[in-house]
Amino acid sequence: MTEPVVLVEKDGPVALVTMNRPQALNALNKALRAALVTTFQTLAADPETEVVIFTGAGRAFTAGLDLKELGGETAASTEADGEKIDIGAVLHAFPKPIIGAINGFAITGGFELALLCDLLLCAEEAAFADTHARVGVVPGWGLSQRLPRLIGLPRAKELSLTGNFLSAQQAYAWGMVNRVVPKDELLSAAKALAKDILTTEPTTRQAVLTLMDAGWEDTLEGGLAREKAWSQRHMAEQVKADAVAERRRGIMDRGREQTG
């Protein structure tokens, strides 16, 4: 029996999604892209799922598009093509926090998928590379726009125009990833972060995530206006005195716990 190319492990409100073509460095052939699209569309519609952890099996997160398939060396899946397997668009529209647990190489299209995650945790041996210009394929999942915004235009140009690798440690120093941990601690760190996210109030959490994502693609003026309108509506419709008092006590307890 053929093993599925995407594994999903549910632990209550947290879903662990693992790309599972380790023998091919999780290269994104049509079958894997189609399975990822279906998986993330299903999780987006699942009311139980609140946070997703996204990782890869083996020594790569993903090496990007399957160049053997793209070059005609191996047969392509006929299950889906074109817009139906645009995993970039599906991740961009995904309405819940995605924690990228970057276990190894994230190359080209894999780099793009990593940048579509909301938070990035990296194993110490993880590394990123944009080889679009070396392969002869123009980015289509947002790398040319997101990477400069995260690390600055000159650094992004250096990476994309050379195809050189970026270590996890350097990515952290440049502010691209949240933290770097030993590989055997990667998933436990991601799950701990998911647990922290789940302690926040769900409606407000969703509003903050949506505002940040919308502001990323807007001007500061537009983002501030949107935030003000959302805040006023939320205050009128969602904020209740007794709930705020209870949450305040929880915040104080958590603060004492975290600061000693």
C-alpha cells in the first residue's frame, strides 16, 4: 500500500501537517500539491482546528517544485493541474495561524511555502535558498514580494540573484524566523507555541491575525483605518465587562508565572 504524500495528525485544536516524500526531499510534484490543497482547504473549514503546524518528513521541509516532473523526466499526475493545485493561493488565504516547523532544506518553492507561514521555527540544520533564477522559473507564490519586506531589499536581492543558501542562524539574525532550536526539539517547540496561541481569546485572535495580514498588503494609513473600525465594532459587539475581568486575572497569573 502506497503511503500518503501528506500526513495529518490531529491533537484537539492543533493539526500537524507533514509533507511525506522524504526520498524526494518532499519535492512538490502535482500529487503532493493537490494533497496539500485538499488538506489545507479541509482544515480551513474544520471548526475544531485552530492552529496548524506545517513540516516535512526526513531532511527537507521541501526542495520546491519537482524538477524531474517539470523537466519531463518523470510522469506527472493527471489528478489535478493549474489553479486547482495552487498551494500558494490556498496558504495565503488560510484563516488560521500556521506555524512552519522548518526541519531541513526549504528551497525555492519550499522557501515560498515557508514565507507563507505565520510563524517560523527552524531546526539548527535548516537552510533556505531561492534558486528560481538558476532553474529559470519566475516565483509565483509571493517570494519576490514577501522576502524583501522581511529582510530588506538588498539582502533579498543577494539571495535571489545568486541562489546562495541562507542558514537558519543567519535567517534568525535577519529577523526572518522566530527562533532556532535543536532538530529533536523542533516539533515540541512548535506544539508549545501552538499551546500558547490557544490560550488567547479565539475571536480576538482571529481579528488580530486578519488585521496584520491585511495590513501587510496595504498602506500604513489604510491599515490604521481598518484597525480602528474593527476595534470599535469589536468593542461594541464582543467586549463584556465580566469576561474582561476574568481574563485580566488570567493575564496577571500568567505574568507572574512567566516572570517569576
